[in-house]
Amino acid sequence: MKKKQSVASARARQRVKNVGHMPDSRLDLADIPEATDEQLRRARRVGRPVTGNAKQLIAIRIAPRLLAQLRRLAAKQSKPYQTFIHELLERAASKKVA
């Protein structure tokens, strides 16, 4: 099987390869202005809010065709597919077993 060629040019790949890690102590932050009190008041937290209802990360094997179908169904509802799958499982689990 032929390896897929990268879109980046050889020159660009070489530049990326030559870039080394720069420690924070070498960063020049002199041209960044201090945040004003007003900017700090308007600042918002980035990331997921801490709700206490964190979900557990698991790994599950799903057939590729089924996963594609679930993703399409989720997209039709404008939902992330993992949220959609969670809702399906929640509904199925809450049904009474005969």
C-alpha cells in the first residue's frame, strides 16, 4: 500500500523539523500590554464548567457502518454524535425490561 503524500512542501517540513523547544524563560513578553481591571472583570473561564456531573470515559468498539449512521443521525439533529449516542443509551436503559 502506497503511503499518502503530505501536502506540505519539503522545505516546510524541514523548517518544522528544525524548530526546537524554547523554554519559557527565553520568551520576550515585553510587548504584551498588562490586562486592565476592566478586561480582567470581563474575562471568562475557558473549558468545561465544573458541574460535579462528569461523565466517565470508556472505550467501546462499534462497527464503522453503525458509527457512520449514528454520526449522520446526530448531524441531522445538529448534535455532537457522542451526545446523541449518550441520549440513545439513556433512553434504552430507562425502558422497563419485560
